[in-house]
Amino acid sequence: MLYLIVLVAISTVLSAASIWADRIETRFESIKISSRGSMVSDRNPAKPGVPVLLEATLKWHSLVPQEGKFEGKLEGKQIFFFVENDGRWQPIPDDGITTTNYITNRDGIGSVYFLPPEDISLGSYRVKVFYGGDEEYAYTEDIKSGLIVNLNDPDFFDDESYEMRGPNWFAKKIYTGQSNYPKVPLILIHGNGSEEYELRSSLYRWDKFKEFVFENDFNKFDIYVWKHDTSRPIGFNGCTGNAKELADFIYKKFLQLYPEGTKVLFVAHSRGGLVARSFMNYNRQGDDVLGLITLGTPHHGSPLAIPDWSALTWNKEFNDAFPGDILNLSDDIFNFLVGSKKAYEIIISMIRLKKILDYDIAEAELEKIQDVRSFKTDEIGSLNLAWDDLDNSIPDLSINGELNEFFDASFANNGQVSLRNRDTNQRVDQSDPTILYSENYKLKFGTLAELNRSPIAYTDKIVCFAAYDEFITDNHELSDLFDMPDSNEILIPDLIEIIKSIKSKLTDEHYMLSIVIRLLARCSDFATNNFVFYANDGLVDKWGHDPFFVI
């Protein structure tokens, strides 16, 4: 009897082995590692605090045809990603972002964002992708080198004009005061995206301020420009991201140049004001600050930094204005404005489809705009500008079933976008089908809402100026413009002109801003408190002023 049982057991095992041996072979066709819209390389390294997109394509192949095919892409299979660190493979956890998924899509692609830790050692890392197999398809794994993590900007290695350097920040003195008395150190902090290499000659947009300094009496001040990487988190908690880098600059390099007890003065543009405030609020570092002057800083964030809000507004106000034969242009332009599609990709698409563009573009011209994007949804530093909603201006549209379908925003879920409280710059325990600003990011780096709720706000040291320019239509007449029946006839030609003019319009900040303002103004349609948003970088005007921040 025992012999019979053993025989049956062996037969079962052999039978099972035969089944598993007949599984269809699988392999990973490609593993892509990209960051900030481009493939990771020595020239475009991954950086701590900046998400790296990992993508892998899973395929099957067989010597025996399956439904007439010898190979194909595997959909609906769960794959796993690992990063090698100190000789061990560490799994990459779920990023909480809905544009990525461990489950392969119809193209066989599975993906996840890897967030290099703030304390990661610089160097090159290997990535492993693993598929465990099932009854039909065999196990497979693959390893790819090339996840290069580097803090320093290679464009500045040969620039000796920066007196003070740190990991990923630089400081340069642009003016020396002539006073015989102790001078006040004034530090200029630039805004979002102003650290780009091509802006170096303009002092990262501080060149006009420098001219103003030399034309007036600033002899009581020593003036410095502090350059930093805005793709990294602001660090609202004060101990991470740009805020920590500012602290390293101030305490490890800068104050040593001045007598004990010297306090610094900040002048910050746009996002830079949030970096300065985050620095001040941590560990009472604001006690070492004489004052902070902010220029167009989005102290409550901006609606445009919430992609769902922008998508709802675009779909409602502008999408129908595009003729049917170029409707895809509406999607392309919106995806450019939210930073998920490059101008280069849009132009290539237009050339192929023979829409609007009826002429050839030289390769040299295309190379100039290879990486031109607007707001960047894959960078925490940009998502950090999301509206904090402390005024409860965002209704939960999904509760009312007002999801917008059939709008091809790059982050849409089954053709739908959904504006929910979780999209805001505060931590909210709520489901959301379209998540770009992950709760993981908010937990690691803090939120704008937490900064604004802080009891130690140093408001007595902050002077705020809203960016207001009546020549860019960011005034009350703008509301009347959008009530006009032919308002879209004004908007759409301008948007098309952006695409047609290629480089000149794409690099003309005021022209681009005039387009974005029109979208920003209509975000008010989805607010619940009658607030109106203008081109003052997210500051609020309720036909008056926000009593706390706007002066």
C-alpha cells in the first residue's frame, strides 16, 4: 500500500513538472531608466529627491506558434523592480502614483517611480526586474546597469566664478557694499526652473535686479545669488530638499564670512520664497534672518500645479474650440502645459499628421527644443507648488459624478480626470483615481499646508509682493474676456502660434505666461468660495487681498 502511495506521489510530481516544463518562455525586451523627461546618463544623472521612472516591457516567445504568433507582449502580469545597494537587492515599493503600475499594460509595460533617498551614496546602481511566472508563462528576470546618481551639475564643473559650492548648489557674490559699517548680507533666491544652464548669463533671472543695484545706493549690502536645483523637493519640513541645502549654505559656508550674530536678508522670487520660509520655520532658523521679501511667491500654491484642476478647466473651457480635424492638438497642447509632453513631441506629431504645419523643420531646429516642457508633473519640485486648499476652495467633483471623460490628459485614468482633496498640498486620507503628488512624497518632505499652519511662521519678518502686470491681461478685465462668446477665437490662434513658431514663442516667457494666465483665470470656475486666480504666481485676490500674505 505504501509503495502504491509513493508511486502515485512520484507520478503526480512528474506530471506537474511536465506541465511547468511546457510553460511559454518569457523575457524582458527593454528596461528604461529616465528622470526629468530624459534617459538617465552622465549628462542627465538621477538625483536624490527626484523621481526616476523605471519601465520594463515583458514579452513571450515560443518555437510553437500561439494563435498564429511566435511572440507577443504580455498584458496583465505583475512584475517587480529592485535596486542593488551595498550588494543586496532592495525592492522598490509602490510609489502611490496612478500613472505607473506593476501590472503590465496592453503593450507589456510595467513601471514604477524610484525615489533616490536624500542620503543615497553617489554612484552607479543596477536595476533588476523580476517576473515570477505562472502556470502558462515561465519565470524571467533581467538586470540593467546605468542608474547613475549624481548631485553635482556637470555644466558647472569648469566655472570658477562660484566662490561657494555644495552638493547641487552654488553661490556667487555679485555686489560688494562700500560702507564702513558692518554690511547686511543679502541673498537672492531664484524661482522654479530658473537654474537652467541657458539662464546663467542672466544670473538666473536676477540680471535686472543687478542693474538696479548698480544704479542705486546699496552700499550697506553685500549681495549674493544662490543657485539651486528646483527639480528637487522644496523641503517644507525644513530638514530635506532645497530648504536643507539652503541651511547647509548659510551655516556651513556663508555666516563664517561675517561677524558673529550677523543676520541674513532674503529676496526670493516665486518658488524661492517657499524655500526660504521652509528654511526659516525649521529649528527656529528664522531667528538668524533679518527679513524675507518675496516677489510673486505662491504662498498658498497654485491651481495650475494641480494637473487634475488644470485638466478639468481646459476640458470645460477650451477643448471644444478646436476644430474636429485637429482635436488631438488640444490634448497635445494641454499635455505640454502640464509638462507631461515635450514641445518636440508635439511638433513631430503635427508633422506626421500634416496638421497645421505644412512645412519641413530642420533637424537643428528640433534639437533646440528637445527638452522644452512647461510645468513638470514628474518632478516633486514642481508638484510642490500645488494649491494648499486651506481655504477649502476645492469641491470634490467626483462625488457629484462630474468626471470628464474622453480627454486624453497623459495622467487620465480610463479617460477620466478627477479633482479631489487628495490632489492638494496637504495630507489627505482619500482614494483618488488620478494621483501624481504621492502621499509618500508629502510624508517625506512635508506639505505647504503644514508650513502655513505652523505656529512659528515669522510673519513679522516677511514682506510679500504679488506679481501683477496689467500688460499680460492679469487684471479684472480678464474675467470679462472669458465671458465673451468669441473668447476661444482669441485663445486658440495664440496656442497654435506657440506650436508654429517653435523656439521663439516657446522661450518667450511673457508670451507663454499670457497663455497660461487664461487657463489660470478659468480655474476659478471650479472653486467654491468666489476666489479669482491671477498671474501673480498663485497668490489670491478676492476682489481685495488675502489678509495674511498679500501686501
